[in-house]
Amino acid sequence: MPEETTTVLGIGSDDSVKVWLNGELVHEHWEENGRGAVPDNDRVPVTFKKGMNHLVLKIQNGGGPWGFCCRLLEAEASGK
């Protein structure tokens, strides 16, 4: 990131998901009945630091096909 940026991640997962940003758990959704990977099912506010960031998603599949989607929905530079 060119500068510190506050944003919302739109996340979809088939089935459960955990998300870490720079080593910190920022989101967890456990799905007991299963769900399809629908864009923006989960909306997660996060702040990316200036420079390199590490975003890790772990998908837990309960059965059948699996998938995920993740995108920036809103971004605003913090000016710090």
C-alpha cells in the first residue's frame, strides 16, 4: 500500500473461513451447514499498513466443491 489505508474486505467462502492480516486474526466465520462462495457475504473492516502487508485466508470445506472470493470494497487513505 502506498500509505496506511482503512478499508472493508468483501469475503465469500465455501464453507468456513478465517482471515489474518499481518499475523492478526481479523475475521472468522464458522459454517456448520455449508454455504456457497458468494462475493461479499462477509464484510470485514481492516487497516492495511503502509508498504507490504500479508493477507492469509484459510478455507475449511465441509464437503463437495470449495471456493472463496476476497476484494477491497471501500478504501480511504488515513493520511498518517
